[in-house]
Amino acid sequence: VKKNADDIWQATTRLADKRLAEGRIKILKKEDSDRLIKGTDEIQTAEVKVIEKEGGGSKIIVKADVPGESKEEESKKEEELALRIMKNLCDEAKADCKLVEK
């Protein structure tokens, strides 16, 4: 992401606070010093970590846990949730994001 980690973290917490106020999620863990937040809607769980990159910019790691009928279905749903979270974060931060899979 071509934006500093503090700006991305502020956008992440703004987005989480909006979802919390709407009653859509519950915050399970929030660590400002590590730029880490974990939330759930009681079915799906997601964790977002914002890392400052040397030389500028930042990296966002999204982990999702979604129960499914099969491992294949579960994996597909987790990927969809993680991508949706990334899109929402990038929109909220008005950041130019590039997806890199590991």
C-alpha cells in the first residue's frame, strides 16, 4: 500500500468502529502499538495487521476464518472475506492497494 502505516491503521480503526456502531461486528482484540485488530460477526472472524515498510508505504495482512461445509468451501469463503476487507480498507484509506498473495 502506498500510504504510511499510521494512516492505514487510522482507516482500519475507523472502519472497525463504524461496523461496531452498526452492530455488525464485535471487537475481540485491538492492539494499537502492534496495529492489530481482530473482530467477529459471531460466525466469521477476521484479523488485520498493518506493518510499516522500510522506505515508505505499508503492508496489510488479513487473516479470515469462515466455517464451511468442506475445506475447499471454507478456503474460498475465507479468501472472499479477506479480499472484501482489503477492498473496504483501501477505500476507507483512499489508498492505492496492490494484492500480493503469499
